Amino acid sequence: MSTDAPQVICLGEALVDFLPPGRGAKVREVTQWRPCLGGGPSNIAVGLARLGVRSALLGVTGDDEFGHFLLNGLKREGVDTRHFHQLPGGQTGLAFISLDDKGERSFSFFRRDTAEYRLARRHIDEPFIGSTQVLQLGTNSLVLSEAREAALHAVDVARQAGRVVSCDPNVRLHVWRSPEELKTLLRTLVPRCNVFKMSEEEVALVTGHDDVDSGLRWLVQQGVSVPVITRGAQGASSVWQGHRVDIPALVVDVVDTTGAGDGFMAGLLAGLLRNHFWSTPTIEKLREAMALGCRVGAHAVQHLGATDGLPRNI
């Protein structure tokens, strides 16, 4: 494997997040906005790069000013953007984020028919996919059938090359014409994944079950070897060879919960790679990786925005 090959390729969207200067104001009340890198797969790629993992983002953005903002920002973070394509004439998705007094978010999106949805088979470079160790997917950019087909092709290429396939669906139902389309994609995707992480709020939609234990068991039954459910202030849970694994969350002052799950995912993958989990998997290594995920997520929520608080080399 080439020494400049990415260890993790993140497939999916990058958005421009516009952040307010502080908490407690609705979008209509904010008078100043700060543009920042955003979008789940992009945030994970940045988090990995800051943790010393070679990461790449595979996806599509616009060739407008916002697309250039994203491309330049990702490059500054050390993310490999060779396969992050700018669509001629395409517009870049935007998200305006407001925060309540507890740091919980609400979003105003401008991403209808934007470039992020235009992933196609021609964007999937098979040797590039085969060069990585982990292919990490989101689902929010896969609302069009051509994009879903391209992503599933990338998954099949990774699996055939013996690579790890990981997914954090990071569900945003507003982008889907019907929840059933997302559920159909997940029924196809989940059995192809080695790692699958979701939030506790997503368990019912993804698995059809209402509790953490049942959700984890369902993922194992689908063939997922590392199933993880993040639980906010309760930390994160997994199961390994029938044994429940629970990692507590760190107690911190929460400023903004944006990107907490993305930070966890970056830490989890970095931890699994650091301790060579895939060559010699053990429950202790899984615990260590999940604990790193919780630490990175805790750093993320202490700052405004999805990436400002992502730590470097912890």
C-alpha cells in the first residue's frame, strides 16, 4: 500500500455551516454569521486528519465561492481532496445553525438540488478505493438513485479488496423524499458494513427496535462486527462476542452539540487503526477506541461548530 494512500476515505457531503457568535438566538435574530467547514463525512475527515490519520474526502461540491471555501479549508486541514469534485455550475449546500441555551441545535438548510447529491459512478476511482484501509460512508448525499448506486459500488470495491467498510448514517430525514427510501438503502448497506455507528435517536428508524440492546443485537445479526450506538451524556455502547461494552461520556461544559457524533466517529476509527484492531481484534482494543471517540466528541462540544473543537494528536 502506498505511503501516501489515505488510511480512511470518507464518502459523502461537505457543507458550509454558518455559525452564530453565541447561543440563545433564533436564526431570524442572528445578525452576524461565521462560515465553517461542515457536513458529516467532511467533519470526520477533518477529525481524522487532526488525529494524525491520513484521510480523504470523496464527493461533489459546487464550483461556486462556497465550494472553493470548502476545498481550500479541507486542504488546509490536510485532507486529501484529489477525489472531491467541483461540479461546473453546481451550487454548494449551506446550513445556518442556531443554538439554544443548552447548546442544542436547530438547522436552516439551503441544499435542495445542490451539487452534493450528484455523486456518480464516474467519480468512483476503483484503485483509489482499493488503496485505503477504511471506507467511511454517510447517507445524506445519497438521495438520488445514481448516487446510491455509485456509493454501493464503492462499498463493493472496498469489500472485494478486503477493506473495512464503516458507516454513520447521520440521519437527516428532511433531505429524503420518503423515509422508506432511506430505510431501503440501509437494508442494503448495513449487511455490507464492518462498523456501523448510529445515535440512540436513530435506533428505531435504522433497526426497527426501540432500545439500545435490541438495536445492537440487530446490527450483529446483520453481520456488523463493530456495532456502536452513541448515547449523548450516557456515552457510547457496543457489543463484542456477546459482551456489552459501555463507555461513559466525559463531563464537560457543552457549548454546541454540532459535530459531536462526527468527532466520536473520527476518534473511534483512529483508535481502531492505532491499535491494529483489524489484525488482532480484542474487546480491550474496542474499549480503547470507543473511549478515544468519547474524548474527541467531548472536545468537539466545548466549542462552536463541528470542527473548531476537534483536537489534534490526542
